[in-house]
Amino acid sequence: MKVELVNIGKKYEGREQFTIRHIDLEIEDKDFCVILGPSGCGKSTLLRMIAGLNSITEGDLLFDGKRMNKVEPKDRDIAMVFQSYALYPHMTVYDNMAFSLKMRKEEKTVIHDRVIEAAELLQMTDYLYSKPSEISGGQRQRVALGRAMVRKAAVFLLDEPLSNLDAKLREHMRVELVRLHKSLETTSVYVTHDQTEAMTMATKIVLLNDGKVQQVGKPSEFYEKPANLFVAGFIGSPTMNLFPGQIEDGVFKADDDFTVEPDQADKESLAEYQGKRVVMGIRSERFLAGEAEKNNISVEVDVIEMLGKEQLLYCKFPNGKECVISEPGHFKYAIDEVHHFHLDLEGLHFFDEETSERIG
Amino acid sequence: MKKKKEKGLYLSDRPPLTAVKVGMLGLSYVLLFFYVFVILWPLAQILFASFNGNHGSYIQIGVSFSFSMKHFQYLFGKTYFLNWVWNTILIALATAALTLLFVSFTGYAYSRYRFKGRKASLMAIMLIQTIPSFAGIAAFYTLHSIIASIAPWFSRQMFLILIYAGGGIAGNTFILKGYIDSISSELDDAARIDGCGNLQVYRLIIMPIVRPMLAVIALWSFIGPFLDFMLPSILLNDPRSYTLATGLHTLINDVRNMHQPVFAAGGLLTAVPIIILFIALQKQLVSGLASGAVKG
Ligand SMILES: Nc1ncnc2c1ncn2[C@@H]1O[C@H](COP(=O)(O)OP(=O)(O)OP(=O)(O)O)[C@@H](O)[C@H]1O
Ligand SMILES: [Mg+2]
């Protein structure tokens, strides 16, 4: 089912300002859409509006072109996994999963088959008659998934379902969830504040901040073409290095005492920024070791983080400004040494300092 | 074989007892036994007195014991005891049922819904609680005569039920609201998505979870009419319509009609319905206690 949000806004009772506003979004059928953003930016609010648990203050919510603003949650053909799992504590795992089907007066045999099917897929068959309090966190999470699965709803809503799990299990469940999404052939909307989850699972990411959509697109676009300074700083680990500076004669002059001559494509888009303030962004892996003819920097190594395959160098410019550089793990660096690097011109991002929007 | 092997192992999770701790433990036992004695001794006295044929109108100390049922015979034959039991049970059941029904609605509504006057009405309920119900005796009288003039079938007993239930609803709304507040509202949301309407959310999800609390509320509202003497003695005027407390009181408040051992026998039997209810609710009560213990 295709889910469309048209100019949606939400203002909570007793709040001065809109929590989110002017949200326009199209989620295609069978998309795995991840809503990403820092804590408190309104992700859950948006998801709960799609579910019908929060009212929509302004705008329209369309499912396959039909307006759903006033439709009860139970009539929306959705299933939802909650952040706290929200399992019914007085029911067994089996009854938890069967509950929604029972409420819809399905036949007993159908219910049984669906529950068993889901339990087998999630490897929960041994725990069907345990209470939620008697199983582990990871198992509870799977029950929550199972409960949403049995409905075979058209839209699958997930609110940070992996946030309570340990790292190993989370990694495993990420793959499981994507597999599940494919096998169920539903539209999924997944809320998270974890960019790794977003980058690895999504077919489409929506980055929210300040109640506004910052960027919508494929995961790779977020890394390669961040739409503004917020996205540039939010996506990617380590964080992108940002250097404020000025364009003079087509050359970027950083406040930190180095100059960069951008490549042809960037030069063209920067043409109208002659003499204006811009911010240049470059990711840690786009620093190349050694000196070249142009675009060099020399920095002092402050801290080294050895990750094996690569190493992260936390460096300082002579004026104290810091930057992060990643180099292959077998290169030899030592703390307090001064090293020269040059910049990979294809890895440069320019942003208007005033509007913080991407240039080009 | 296996058992023998375990004998030498220390399996408890607590640190082993030292001499001082053993002493403290002994002291605790002594205190507990004393406490048990204080409670059980009067009960035993009632038991003996009600079966002792040597007692006359008064219970005297130092009378020898001879088993007899004559006090019970008097109780059932010469008084309206069965009427009183029946009245009290009816009033207690009606009170408990009314209280449970209304508290379910009010507790759930105050916990889950935001509406105008929510805070103010909660405050009002709390403040009104502090006024004892017999302070309203005059108001009760006038109220009853007004209602009875419109609906003659509205008896004084029904009015008593309303007073008990009214008090119970106010006080227990707080308790239940607090208990429901501690249940995540995401459970409600999940149930709503799973296809429940408002009432179903309460009946299928919330009510089973708060059942231990409801059991306690039911028990307390049921016991209330058994214990209260003041209101029925003022409101009820026909000995046949008395509750147990007022009825039995007639056996000891007048020298011309003094039957203390019969009073003891009646008191003994009064415990029976309460015990039956307690046993019936035991599972709910204990499960509540147990789950609370785990949470803490
Ligand atoms: N019921 C409510 N009444 C009033 N304000 C609310 C309510 N629920 C949320 N808010 C406000 O809306 C904002 C967004 O909340 P929301 O729960 O959507 O954040 P979130 O993006 O899901 O954060 P997190 O990642 O921490 O879950 C917050 O500032 C919060 O204070
Ligand atoms: Mg949230």
C-alpha cells in the first residue's frame, strides 16, 4: 500500500508550537522507509499519526489515495511494533500473537496456523506457552514482531524495535527484519535514531530535525550528497570535517590557513559565491597521505584510534582547529608528529554558510 | 547419593548466620509469637464462651466449661439472626458490586483521559473524603425522605448501600487510578491497533492486569458493611432490617435483654461469609502480592 503524507503537522494540546509541520512524504508500496532523526525530533509522533494513535492537526494522510485522517487505528490495516514491545503481560506468547486475529473473529484453525507460522519463522515455538515475564528481552522483541506479523497488514510500523537489544542481537535482527519485510511484501515504516540501522536497512531514508524533513532519499545519497549542514554532520561516522571559509578567485580559502582549488564541477556551482562565506566538508577517508602539488594541509597528530583495518587520526591544525583523518591501518603514525595530507577533490562538499544548504 | 553430596553445600543466597544474628532471629520469633498470642487469645475466648453452656446472660471469668449449643439455638430461634445475615450479605454484595463497577470506570477514565475539570474533580473527591460520612447524617435523612416520596420502593437499606458505595467509589478511584497509571499506555495503543474499542481495552487488557487491586477493593467494600455500626443503627428502624453489627448489638446494649454468650456466638458466625470471600479471592490476592514483590 502506498502511504502519502501531504503537508502534515502536529501540535500537541498544551504546547505553544507545532512539534512537526509541513511534512510531505511519499512512501511507495513495498518500500522500507526509515524515519531517522535525533531524540525528540518527532519521529514517534509522526509514526503514531500514521497509526492513528495521535490525531493529525493539519494536512492529509492518504493510504492508496484514500484519506485516513479520521479512520480508527483498527480499521487502517496496519500493524505496529512498539519501542517498549507493549506485550500483554497476562497472556501467553501464543495468546499475545493470536489476540488481534481473535478480535477480528478469525476462525480458530486459521489463527492457529498463522501463529505457528510466525513462531517458526521467529524461532519461538518452544516458548509459545510462556508469559512475557518469563522470556528474555530478545525473545520479547521477537514476540512483538510476531504479534504484528500474524495480521498480514498492509503497512508495518516499527518504533525503534531494536533499541533495547545488545549489539550482537541487534546486528542479527537487522538482517532478519529486512528478510521479514521482503517475505511479507508490505510497506514498512521504521523509526530509529541509529544511522547504521537506517543506512543498512532502508530503501528510503527520511531525516527529520526540528520538526522538518531535512532530506529524503536513498541511503547512498545521504552519504555522498548531504542536502545541508545538519545532514552532513548527522550521517557518517566519524563525523564529516567542516571548514568554514571564503571563496576568492574560484579558490576556497579556509579560515584555518589552507587553500583548496576545487575541481571543475564544483567551480561552476561556486561561481556565484565569489567573495562569499561557505563551509567546506570533507569526510575522514578523503584525506590522502603525502604532499601533492596543490591542496595540501599539514597537521599534528593528537590521538590515534587503531581499528585494525584502518586507523583514525585526530589531528590539530597549527591554530588549534581539530579534524579527523582515516588512513589504512598499516601506515605508521605516531602521536605529536606533523604530517602532510592532500585533499581528494571528488570528496568535497560545499555549503552556503548563511542558509546551510548544499551548493551544487 | 546425590542428596548426600549436597548436604555439605551451602545453598542459600544469604550470608551465613552469626551468633548475633541468631539471637536477633530468636528475638523476632518471640515478638511474633507474642503478637500472634495477642490476636488469637481474644478469639479463643469468644470461641469458648459461645460454646460454654455454663455462661448465663453474662460472660464471666473463671466459669468451668461444659459444651453446649444453647447459645446458638437461642441465636437462630429467638432472634432475627438469619435476617441480619441475609441483610448484611445483600448490602455487602451490592456495595462491592457497585463499587467495583464504578471504580473501574472512574479509575480508568481518570488515568487515561484528559478532560475539563479532571484535576479539580480529583481534588474535590480527595477533600470530601476527609469528612466522615456520619457528619452527613442529617443530609442523608432529608435526601432519603425526598427520594422515598418520589419512589416509595426505595428502602432505607438501599440508601445504606448508596452511602457505602459512594464512599468506596471516591476513595478507591484514587487507588485504582494510581495502579492503572503505572501500566504503560502503549499497551492501550497496541490493543487499539489490534482491534479493541475503548471498553474492550479496559475489559480485555487493563482489567486482567489490575485484577489483584480489584480483588482488594472488592474485599474491603464487602467487609465494610459487616464492620459499620453507626450508619445502620441510625438509618434502619425495623429490627428485621438490621445488619449484623446493629442486630447483634441489641443482645448486649440492654440489661433486660442481655445475652453476651449469644453475642459471642453471633460474632463468631459473622466471620464465616468474610472468610468464604477471602478464600474465593485468595488466588487473585496472592498473585498480586507475588507480582508486586518481583517488580520491586
Ligand atoms: N503526549 C504529548 N504531549 C505533549 N508533547 C508531547 C507528547 N508526546 C511527545 N511530545 C513532544 O513532542 C516532541 C517529539 O516527541 P517524539 O516522541 O515524537 O520524539 P522522538 O523523535 O520519537 O524521540 P525519541 O527518539 O527519543 O523516541 C517532544 O519534544 C515531546 O516533548
Ligand atoms: Mg520515539
